[in-house]
Amino acid sequence: MKQADAIVVGGGPAGSTCAWKLKAAGLDVLVLDRAGFPRTKLCAGWVTPKVMANLELDPRDYPHSFMTFDELHLHCKGFSKKLHAPQHSIRRLEFDDFLLRRSGAEVLQHEVKGIEVAGTDYIIDDAYRCKYLVGAGGTRCPVYRTFFRSVSPRNYWLQTATYEQEIPYRWNQAACHLWFFDGGLPGYAWYVPKANGFVNVGLGSMAVQLKRRKGHLRDHWDRFVGKLEGRGLVDYKHFHPTGYSYYLHGNVDLVRQGNAFITGDAAGLATRDMCEGIGPAVESGLLAAAAIVSGTEYTLSGIASLTGSTFLSRILASKFAGTRALH
Ligand SMILES: Cc1cc2nc3c(=O)[nH]c(=O)nc-3n(C[C@H](O)[C@H](O)[C@H](O)COP(=O)(O)OP(=O)(O)OC[C@H]3O[C@@H](n4cnc5c(N)ncnc54)[C@H](O)[C@@H]3O)c2cc1C
């Protein structure tokens, strides 16, 4: 049986950040991910300057596709506004692989299925043993399912559904656009150009609102890409979008049981106004590592539930998930 001080399940931003800090503190760390890296992760790939700061990553030292936008173009029901808020775009395929390699941790491709407790240790699939177990496996994280799901079930009001694709495309407008509640969509749509000739386009909505309307995001796709074409943003005939769902920030109470921790999407931390998940994943990875290394309390109550601090952010949060989502 292979042994490590800490095993991190999932090598996305939450897992790689936690592994990086544990490794830097001298722990023997093993990351298990069911995917071989670099791997595709459905994501618009928009990151804030705060994420780069938390990762202690100077954009000049990042060797892959990286763009900076000085403003976001927001559109809602015919009105448009340019919001001055510097942001970046990356490609998750590259970004996650870079962070995982940088962590210095040993990485093995393995899909975690069964986790057992053996005294003060955890045993995974009868093959791996550790004292500390970090769940960073995203929405379907096996650590969440084993130790947290029954005692801390997810709030279905906070489930967001997405439908998107990243395509190779020679874009001619280097601006990031977001449309809210457009054409009857109970959610938002995005256009995020990437360096080196890629663009990510997609749709997101609260799953419960779509269900109520007996709809699916695919029903809105053709109209959305027609709009992109009409605005001269993307003219592409071979779309094959796919979907994924994750959870927005609710009451994130129970995130540690013994020496098992959950982080990132496994804990349901994405912001309620912009559905930003990379930032909270990184922050929770840092906090879990600090708890393991220094024995600090592991609480995610300090992680913001909104990306912005404006009135608009509060309106978006209440429009997306509503007040019931808080209970
Ligand atoms: C379409 C879409 C667009 C988005 N756009 C943005 C955006 O622009 N900006 C932003 O900030 N956030 C965005 N998000 C949210 C963001 O992608 C997530 O919140 C973020 O990736 C969470 O990071 P994580 O490390 O917790 O999980 P993930 O990045 O999902 O990583 C989890 C890892 O765990 C592995 N894993 C899963 N199960 C197992 C298992 N059983 N055994 C082993 N390994 C396992 C997976 O292979 C994966 O590598 C978007 C999400 C979606 C779906």
C-alpha cells in the first residue's frame, strides 16, 4: 500500500493549491486525479487579479495563454455598460496543468471510488493510505460523498447549470462580454477571448429555474451563437457544447470531519453574483493547507460569497439564487 502524509483527491485549482502549500511545508503529498493532465475542464477561464495574487503568480512568469481586459462589457435587456475592472483570461487546460506541476507533489492518475477510515488514517481503494485527506474533486468529489453528503446535503437552490465550448478561433474583438437574462434565458451568457487564438462561449443558469420552465440550456444555444455571429464576435459552424453543474456559495458550515477536508467545488463555494469558482477554490486550498500545517481552524466563513461589492452584484445574486437559497 502506498503511503503519504496527505492525499489530495483532485488536481484542479483547489487541490493543486493545497498540495503546493503542503509540499512547501515539507509534507509528503500525493495527488490522485481520475484524469491525466493536461485535462479539459469546462470553464470560461476568467480569473481575477486576486486569484493571481493568492497564487503568488506574476503574469509575466506564466508561460501559457494569458490575456488582460481592462473592462467587462455587461449587457442586460438592451442596456450595455462597460465596467472598469481589470480581469484576466487563461485556458484551464494549460492553467491547471501548470499549477499542478508547480505544486511539486507526486501526481497519480487514479479514480477514487472507496474511502475507509482505519484508526487515525484514511485508506483509499485498498491502495493508498494517509493521515490527512483533502477532498478537491469538484462537484462529485468522493470525499464529499463519503463524509459530508449525508450530514451536510447540498442546497438544490444553489445548483448552477452550464453549457459551453472553447474553440480555436481568430477573434477580432479582445473584449470580455457578459449578457444577463437575455432572450428569456434565466441566467447569463459569456464570450471570453483567450490569447493564442481561442475563445470560450457559454450559457449558465440556476438549475431550479430551468427546471421550473421545463427548459434546457441547449434550447437557448442556437439563438446565442446567432447573436454572437450578428455582433461579429464569432462565426463558427461546428459547435458541440457540453454541460456541467456546480454549486454557489450558501451556508458553508461543515467542511472538516476529523482529518478529512473539503475544498473548492466539493464544498460549493462559487460566488453568487458572477458564479466565480476558481478564486474560492484557491482560497479554500490555502486554508486547508494552513489548517493541516499549523493546526489553524478550518473555516470557509471568510471566503466572500460575492465577487463584486456593488449594488449590481447584490441584484445579480438575488436574481440568480433568490433569498430561499440561503436557508
Ligand atoms: C462552464 C463553466 C464555466 C465556468 N467559468 C468560470 C470562470 O470563468 N471563472 C471562474 O472563476 N470559475 C468558473 N467556473 C467555476 C470553476 O470552473 C470551478 O469552480 C473550479 O474549477 C473549481 O475548482 P476545483 O479545484 O474545486 O474543482 P475542479 O477544477 O473541478 O477539479 C476537480 C478535479 O477532481 C478530479 N476528480 C473528480 N472526481 C474524482 C475522483 N473520483 N477521483 C479522482 N479525481 C477526481 C477531476 O478530474 C478534476 O481534475 C466555471 C464552471 C463551469 C462549469
